[in-house]
Amino acid sequence: MTAAGNPALNTAARPTRGGRRLSLSWLGVMPFFVYVGLFLLLPTAIVVIGSLTAPTGGVSLTNFVGIDKPYMVKAFTLSLSVSAVSAVAGAFFGAVLAYAVVTGNPRGLLRRSIMSASGVLAQFGGVALAFAFIATFSTVGFVTVFLKDHGIDIYANGVWLYDPPGITLIYVYFQIPLMVLVFLPALDGIRPQWREATESLGGSTWHYWRYVAGPLLAPAFLGCTLLLFANAFSAYATIAALLTNGGVYVPLQIQALLTSETEQSQPGLAQALAVAMILIVVIVMTLYTLLQRRTTRWLR
Amino acid sequence: MKWSSPVRQLGLAVMALVLVAACGGSSSGGSASCSESTAKTADSASACGGMDALVAAAKAEGALNVIALPPDWANYGAVISGFTAKYGIAPNSINPNGSSQDEVNAFDGTSNAPDVVDVGQAVALANTAKFTPYKVATWNDIPAGAKEPTGLWFNDYGGYMGIGYDSTKVPGGVITSVSDLLGSGFKSKVALAGDPTKSNQGLNGVIMAGVANGGTLDDVSTGVGFFKKLKQAGNYVPVVGTAATVKLGQTPVLFEWDYLSTSHGKDVSSWKIFVPSNAIIGGYYSQAINKAAPHPAAARLWEEYLYSDAGQNLWLKGGARPVRMAAMTTAGTIDTAAAAALPAVNGTPQVPSGDQTSKASAYVVANWSAAVS
């Protein structure tokens, strides 16, 4: 469709050129919309429709009935708690690291190397990360074996790597660099003049953090924490590669429900779980957007 | 070829006549042939005009889609190459590490859909509507309880649930009872070869642990309780044991079908298999043909090959017990050297029924996560 027939647009520019320009710009964003449509909207629609379709056909909420079973509740509890703890830990350490970077030389080696390392490590999730930990910290990993040879048995009371503390540790590995990347712009927005102004008015460091930097950074910090939470909550490949057996996390429950060969295959319930996950992420991301809006009011 | 009843023979003759009439000019001279429409519904080789016609039709199709057949699973690598060598049709193997459910999920009506499947009992029973009946030439050698009477599915090979272990990594170098595994020498060593909440093999591992500890086939709670104790002792590893994890040493003690466990001997020379005499749990896998198989004649020829003496002896070479083993032993066609190499088993095997498996599965799904996390 072109704007040739639209008189309002035609008056603004010469008729032929105006029409062509609009059609070209429309084409330019097409790949993006097709991509989003095919890989985000369409799958979401399929999952939502599937979750609302009863096994016998027709619209119903039957599929959601299974969600309150104790082992499903446990899956959600574990997924949420691992995501929350790894997000808070990642946010704290990431923010401290980002602050260290900001106080340094803006063109210095430290900043450049930490930024590039974060860029790489924030994406170092999934199967590669799981295998990195298997190679180093599993029962036969070289770090484990090395420590054992030197009298330290990190698994004296059983392997905790596959338990929630271990999973949290692994998640923190990609959460910290992500925090550095997303929180750094907010820290950069804090101007040195504000600190000088605080000091010239007789304020202490405590006053500066309590009344100036703290309130300014809080929305950004909370927003980034939420982003980290969503990042961990939706992670699948890492735990799938690590916990090949009996992983009690929502994405793994969905996988089990789809591929069970012992009569427990329930695609409808799997889709209901997926919808529940989507809802949680939507809530978190909405809060994130609201906090981002607040952040950008002061920090640009 | 033996006929089960004269009525059946008559029925087949009528059917063959109708089909020949329907095919009309396509069958020239005296030699029988098997058109695509005939092959689609043929429930035996003779309904397709005999073995020669079936072979010709399969060669004309020129392809066969198989799914979820790992080459190191029960000697499937050799079976596939044996079939190719004999008939010149190279099976197109899709998703070799898929589950039984993945196999049936792949029935999408396209030319890429699997022609034949090799599935666990539960999946076979749940999906009979998607299969077409077929009886291989050696049908009567398959024990009555090991096949669906019309030929919708039929057991092929199986074995017993065992505990494979690296004898250099366990205390004393030998396992003599399942409760040994709770000892402190097994810290972070014991694994299952499948997730019991979704894998047939994993589920049978839990059933076996249950029976060995005083449970029954009807009550799997003892098995789940055993794994809970394993987990509390820090002995359970939540990793599905595979050839890779065994080679790596991540899963030095592994609940697995004995015929699959045997194959780890080539990676770990000290690998041994223990089948507890008070809990010999048998399990068979079944073959079935996709009702909408894109290569109907090749699908049927594949089954004929699997149930031929050659095919059955290949399972045996892979350490699995072929379903025609008893009949072949009587007939003297069994590979005696391979039969002698099977793990020694003393006691009476028990095979969970479909109902028992369903009940166990439902219990495990509801209670597994509480036990091991």
C-alpha cells in the first residue's frame, strides 16, 4: 500500500516522491515485523490458544487445573526463588563492579576490558555455560579433581552443583556481566557536579548517597534487577543441559510434559505452564518499563 | 508360512483377488506385484504379493524413514547397515536420540514422517489408532502376550533392568545388592539412564529399585523412597547416564537395560552389570508401522528384516534378547555364542503389565520431584 491516495500526505511533498518514500520506509521495517510476528507473536498465540483448548476440543480452562499439583507448585517455587536470588546477587555484584568501572578512567583499559568481557559473558549462557561448569565443577570436573587431590572435597556432602544453590551460582555467572551492561548507563548519568554541589552545600558522602545518588539510581537498580530476574526465569538451555534428570524447574516440567513416553504426555498442561510463565514475565517486564520511565526522567 | 485359520486364509485370498483386479494392467504376466495402494493396507507380505513383490515395491520406493534409533542402542547401527546391504535401501534416520513419544509426535503426514517406530509399551498402547496392522512372516514365533493380536504392534527385543558399574569406582569392586548403593562409598555416583517422569527406561529403573527393596510391581512407592534415601545420602546424580557420561566417569553406577549397559564395556573395560536376582524386571520394545507411512512397502520390508533370523540374531549380538529367542533356540537358528554372552541371570523375570506401568508412572510423576530435590 502506498500513500498516493492520501491527500494529506500528498500536500506535504511532491506527489510521486512522497508516495515512494513512504512505501520504502514501510518495506524497511517489514523484516523486523515479520521476524517478531513469526518468532514471538505467532508462537505466543499458538501457546495461548493451545492452553485454552480442552483435550476433547472446545474452549476451557481444564489445562490450568493441573497447575496446583504439589510438584508443579514446587517447580514454580524453585524457578522463582532461583531467579530471584540470582537476580539480587547479580544486581548487587554487578552494580559494585559497574561503580568501580565508572569511577575509573572513561577511556582506560579497565573500563574497556570489563565492558568487552561483560558483553561476551552476558551472552555466555545456555549449553556452553552448562558444559563449562560440567568440565570444571562436576564430580569429575578438573577443578573438583584438583581440589580433591589437595585434600579439599567440595562435594563431601553430595553434589550441590545440581541443587538450587549450584544453579543459582551458575546463573550469577551471566547475571553479573548483564548487570554491568545495563546499569552502567545509569551510573554514567550521575554527574560529578551533583556531588560537588552536595559538598559545597555542606553535605557528607552519606548525604550524597542518601539524598542524591540513591534516589536517582534506585529506579534504575530495581529495573535492572527485574530484567535480571526475567532473564533467569526464562533461561532453559542451561538447566536442560545440566540437569538432564529430574530437574524440578518450570521449563523442564514443560519439556517433560511434551516428550513423556510414560503416558504423562500432556501438551495442554505444558502450554498452560508456558502461559503462566509468559504472564509472570509480562508482569515483571511491565514493572521494568515503568521503572525505566522513571529512570530516564533524570538520567540521560 | 503358517495360517492361523482357514477363514483368515480365505479372507486374504479374497482381498488379494480384489486388489489384483483393482490394480488391473499394472501386474503383468504371472509375477505378482505390489502397488502403493496395496502396500498401504497389506497386513502381511503375502497380501502384498509375496516377499519378492514386497522387495520390488520397497526398492521402487527407494527410501525408508526411521526415527529415534541411536546406532549404539541394541546394535541398531548394524541392523541399519545390514538392511541397506541386503536390500539396497538406506534408512533415513531422524532424531536418533528422541524418545518414544517424539517418534509418534513426528507423524505429521508429510513425506518426512517416520514409516516405522520402535516404541516402549506405554506409547504403543496409547497410539494404536495411528498404526496399521501387519504380521511378519515369523509372526507365530512371537509369544501371544508380546503382540497385539491383529498386528498393530509387536514386541521385538528387550532385556532386564540392571545396574551397570565401573568396578574400579565402587567399594570392594562389586555390587551384590541394590541397598549397597546407599553406602558412603557411592557418594555422587548413582544415576538413572532416563528421567523416570518421562522415560520408560528411567521408570523401570525406579520400579526395579522398588522391587529389590521389598516393593511390588503394583506399588512403586518403595522405589521412589529408595531414590529419596539415595539423594539424602548424597549418592544420587541428577544426570541422565549415557555413553558419554559413563566414559567421562560422571555416572559410574547406572540403572540401565542390561543390553544397553553392555555397550559401555568398550569405553570402560572394568564395566560390569548386576541384575538383582530378587528383582529381574523385563522390558520389551515394540515395532509398529505408521498408518500413513510415506513408504509403505519399505516399512513392511523393514519389519520382515527385523524379525528374520538375521535381524533377530543382530539384537542378540547387541546384548538384547530377541522376542523370537525361544523359537529360534528350538529351531537351532540362534547365534549360540551371542546367547552365551548375555549377562547371567538367576531368578524369575517379572514384566510390568500396561496397567502396572501406568500406575507406577502416575505415582512417580506426582512424587519424584519431592523425593530428589
